[in-house]
Amino acid sequence: MTLDEILQPRLIKSGYNIPDTDIKIVRHKDNRLAAKGIDLDVVCQTDRELFDSYQFSQGKNILNRKYFASFLGVENKLAKFVGFYRVNGIISEKEYLKKHPKHTKWLKIFGSAKYYYDIEQIKAKHLEDLYDRVVINWGNSPLTFAQNGLKKKEVFEILPKGFVKDFNGYLELLLSFNELEKITKEPEANREIIHKLMAVNGIYLIRDEEGNQYVGSAYGKEGIWGRWRKYAKTGDGGNKLLKKILKEKGGNYKYNFHYSILQTLPFELTKNEATGHESFYKNKLGKKALTLNAN
């Protein structure tokens, strides 16, 4: 199945009969931002205006068709569908900054772009339920981030609504706060991760994008999931220094947190045994690294 076989019928249903020759597809995967700890997927999910101000400015005139479908690069050669847009034309940087004031963040990182576009997202109700679900095979040229038309792109998979990611092992699991929050809201679509996290106790690490870290232990009848679910609900999980940093930087700073597992522990371990392992990791990493641990 190709991308146009999925998108075109839904566009037509929504009143948009668009020739394939009028559509461009763009795949965003910016290693420069990743090196600075900025996750474009998190930006896309939590601050759409900021994400759009990133993609609507370019060094080359690549958005030179009437419409474009936007994708985020995921593992290997895959790309996830995140939006469909109409291109109204090129505007000046001054006009662009007036329309997208948040673009000043990207200016500090990249400097001025050569092309700024007046673009609007197509609000097609028959299309929007495919966002974050349709994954395509981008092909053998992953660095060619702008290509023509929908017809040549094979659909790799259509994910369940609300699905976050596959479980590939405890030590390989890394979740952003945004992903953790989505998992709690869509438990059926993410039942494998929840089941795996409920099956073990463990020592986990929380870090933010400034390098602050916290080591904690999870024990009890719901294992690691029982503890992480509390973080998803409150942002701080009751931790003193996490509360402090959220108060200082604002509640949305929780979207800078990332969660990973340092070691799994047997489910029958007692609280004292689990906290003993926690102390071992605190000593191993050192107090200077664990700026979010109060002890």
C-alpha cells in the first residue's frame, strides 16, 4: 500500500481534490538539535507553534509546491506522519517573526534562514486521526529530506491510536515525559510496555535536558510502572527537588524529563533490599551527577 492510497481518499472526503504533482513530502530529523538535547517529536507534541516555526523556514526553497505532508524521522529509514499543510507563498523574515514569534528560539541556534513561508495546516477531520500513526519507508535516501509526491512511498505500518513505541528490552527503554504521559492515557494501545514495567522492580534514572539527574528505586505490587505512573500524573512523583525545579522553571518543564532503567530487580525484593541497590547506584554515579537527589 502506498501513501497516496491512504491519504488521497481522506483528503477528497474532506473536500481537497489535490493532484499528486502539487504535493511535496518532508522528513524532519535534525542531528544538530539532538546534540543539544532537543527532541523534535516532543516539540511537535507539546508546542505545535514552536514546531511549525521550525519547519516553515528553510535554507533552500524546498517547499515549492502548493501542499506538503510533514513527517518526523524515526529509526532506520522510517518516517511518521505528523501534518498536512498548504503553502501560500514566501514572505520576509520580518513578516515571519511577526507571525511566528517563537521562531526567535531557532534563530539563536541556526541564525537567519534564506526562505520563510506563509503556511497553514489543513484541518481535514478525516485526515487528523492518522497523525502519529502512519509510518512510511522513506527509502534509500534518508538525507534527502524533501521529495515529490505521495505515490512512491510505501506504508510500513499503521500504528494503533495512542501507541507510543515498541518494547525492545528493559535496558533499551527510554521514555520522555510526553511519551510516559501518553502511555498512561492510552493503556490499551501500550499494554505491552505497561505489562513489562509491572512485572519487575528496579532502579531507574530521571534526567532533564540540562544534565540534572535523579536515581530512584521502584518496589511494590505494580513494580516500576507503579512508580512511573505517579511521575506521569504529577510531574514530580512527590520528589522534593523535582518539585523545586518545576516550581522554578514552570510546570511545563516536566516535558524535559526522560526515564530509563539502570537495573531490574526481582519482584519479591523487599523495600530495604531495593533501596540498598539504589544506594549502590548513587555511590557509583556520585553526588555531583545526581543533582536532583536530596540524599
